[in-house]
Amino acid sequence: MDTTTAFGKIVGIIKPFVKNTTAFGTATDGTRIIEDLGVNSARLVDIILAFEDEFGIEVDDESADRVRTLGDAVQMILQKTAPAH
Amino acid sequence: MVGVRLTPAQVLELMPQQRPFRFVDEILDVDGQRITGRYTFREDEWFYAGHFPGRPITPGVILLESMCQVGVVAMGIYLFALERSAEEARAWTTLFVEAESEFLKSVLPGETVTIRGERIFWRRNKLRARIEMFAADGTLVAQTTASGLGVRNG
């Protein structure tokens, strides 16, 4: 999976929880999920569970804690879906 | 596992909500996946005077609170204790974060309701449950899918 595909899927997962639609319309890798998009922090669990379902991965608490921006989510997902060498 | 399996009575004892905002009299059973509780709405509950004067009906928000006290708060206490310890269960409070609900039947003063909750997920201190409330004759009164998030007491 490439970065653009991952970004598109992530944005689709997060969209229902976004409160700041203006920031969402111009979202980039650097956009912060809670602070910029206004996502309720309690919804992060829902988002992580949706990542697991969508991408067929397991996200441990440590990895989840590192995701603050959309770019962080992209990197985590690319890393966890990368074929093993 | 270092946690403990609390009895229904122990779960009830650890609930932080107290009268006049405790809407659980009894936990009948709990196993981490399912829970059943019961409450009788007293004739003199504080909200009947205004909801509605001369025609008391239990407010939907109170029915929702009662469902959440059983299916989210009490279940959350059981899961915190199961995962960690009874002391840890006491050190956290479960705050209400979201719900989608439907109310099908009025509950009048003096009625006893039974509440049944089933866990949807428990992850990172967040509990989501599907909860139903039944009248004494078994009629479905209300249902909700509700979530709570455990926060450490400050």
C-alpha cells in the first residue's frame, strides 16, 4: 500500500468523528487529530479499532500512543502492513 | 492475571454514584461480558416534582443514567478489577462519553426495572456496551449503546 492510499483510507475512517470540518478540508500529514480536527480523545479508541479492522493489523497501546497526526497514522499503518523480510 | 473477580455485591459497593443519583439497587450477576442489575424508582425521587407536576414520569435521561450505571459503570468496575485489582477499580472513575438511545415505554414512580448489559468492547479504559431496560412484566422500556472512559481520580 502506498502513502496516498493509506492517507485516503485514514481520512475516511476519521471523518465521522471530526468536529472542525474546515481544518479537515485542508488536512495534511501534519494535521493533529485531536487538536486540529477537534476529534474527542475518547474517540481515539474507536479510530484505532477501525484501523485494525480496515488494515488487518493489531495496534498495541504503545503504537496507539504515538499517533498524534494523520502522518503518524500513515507511518504506523505502512509499517504494520509492510511485508516481512 | 493479577486481577480479581468481584462479586456483584462488591461491584455495587465500589460504585461511586450515591443517592440521590444512584439508580442501581442490586447487581444480580456480572461476568465481564454480561451484567444484570435492578432498580426501583421511589415515589419520592427528586425529579418527579418537575417531570411533570401532577403527572410524574421518569425522565428518559434518568433511564439512560440507570442503564449506564449498570452497563458501563458497574461493568467497568468489574473489568478494572479483573484486569488489575480492586484497589485500581476504586482509583478510577468511568465518565460517560457517548450514547445512542431509544425509549419505548414510560416508567412511573414505584416501578422496578431490570437492566441487562452486554459488552461490545473494553479497550484502553474505554467500555462500550449494548444495554436494555425491561419493565417488571418483561416489556422492553429502553435500549442504548453507550460508552464510558475510565479516568484516574485526581
